[in-house]
Amino acid sequence: MDIDVSLVGRLIAGRFPLWAGLPLRRLESSGTENAMFRLGADKVVRLPRHPRAVEGITHELRWLPRLAPGLPTAAPEPLGRGEPGEEFPWPWAVYSWLDGRNPVPGTLGEPRLLAEDLGAYVAALRRVDAAQGPIGYRGVPLATRDRFMREALAQLAGRIDTAAVTDLWEQALRVPEYAGPPVWAHGDLMAGNLLVSGGRLTAVIDYGTVGVGDPAVDLISAWCVLPAEVRGVFREGVGADEAEWARGRGWALSIAVIALPYYWDTNPPVAENSRHVIREILAESR
């Protein structure tokens, strides 16, 4: 969908006329699901870019109010919902603005503090009552991703060490599946969904994949964001046992491998983070 400042300005004027005169500018992002526009000093507009992203907007608008009070870091606060119309066919939303920047792997100012904060966030999210919570998009067994992994590995032949990655993936598939009660997981704790300031985690954004099930997917930050020397700090904060840690590593590997051929040419930041994760997991295995 072609979404520009002019379109968003008209949508705001039609749905929220009191905000129509506020400054509006598009935010640069490597995100693949939504377009983001800063509205004034304290708001952000989020609009799905394609049909598959629509559910994420409605999903987080439903569940954020239930989750946010139990979290130790800020979450987006919905301020208004935009309805589909003639100019834009899908729901969209306005949220509170959250200050901070995305952490950059390899250049973290306070990696131990960030590891502690991430551990505290994941542990707190898991304590939120999961009764009647939706099945998580990634709260399912790793085996459900096997076909997509094999297809991606075939496309990556000659570009990464596919033999070593295949071996690691098959090890992950042999880990016992989660047998505990369903608990909440964010589902996408990549660097792009984390905000930091002064080395500390200040906010987690984009709850479009949140749900209940196996929470191991929220361990992906260990390899997507954190350096090897503080992964143990994060793991201790979460309380992950050997099987859960191995499933989390399998999730991080599968997300990176599946994304890499798809975004190799079209989204360099996502592709580079995928290569980073693969390098980190291969180095750890050696």
C-alpha cells in the first residue's frame, strides 16, 4: 500500500479533527508490516502496509490493555482507532509516542543491564494471567517450521554454511516439546521492537504477535540482540532450563534463516540481522 504524509493527514483530519493541525512526518524503519508516522510531539500513527498486517493491528489493540499493567517497561498506549474508509481500506491506530532508540547488536552501551532488563520483561510477561489468551503466532512447536526452513536452506546454498545450519536445526527438532501450561510471549523480541535509553530497556513495542503457548520464542533476543558474554544473565532472569533454551535458539535460527533469502535484496537491515543471528549461533555451537 502506498502510504504517504498526505494520505495520513487526511485520515487524521477525518477521524480525529482535533489532531489535524499537528506536525506529521514519516518515520524511517526496516519494519515490514506497518508504516509509522510521528504525530505532534507525543503521538505515533501506525498503519498496516499489506493485508496480512491488518490482523496485527486489531490484535494488539485488543490485548495491550490487559498486558501493559503487568509489564516493567512501557508499552504503546492506544489513543484512538481509525476505521477503514474510502481512502484506506483497513483499520489503523494512533498510539502514545515512546522515546528511545533501537539497540544495535555489537554496539550496546550496557549489555549486562540490557540483559537483566530483558530477562525481567520476559519473566513479567509470563506472569500475566494467560486464561482465555489467544494462541501465540509463534507459541507452537518448532516442527511446524520445518518445511519453511528446508525451503529457505535450499535457497541459501552457497551463501551460508547450510550443512552446519541444517545440523543445528535437526538438533533443535529433537528437543522435547513444551509440556507446561500456556503462558504469554511477545513473539517478536527483535531489536526493532525494543527501545533503549542510557543502556536500559525502556519500552517494548509491536504486540501484533503476542499470544500464549510455548514461551521459548521470547528467548530469541539472546542471539538477535545480546552478545555471548551476557546471554547467561538473560537466561537466569528468565529461568530457562536446557530444553527451553535449546528451543529458543531453534526459534532464533529458524526466524533468521527463513527471513534471509526473502529479504536478501529488498530489506538490507533485516537481512544483515539474519546473518548476524546465524553467525552468533554457529559460533556458539563451535
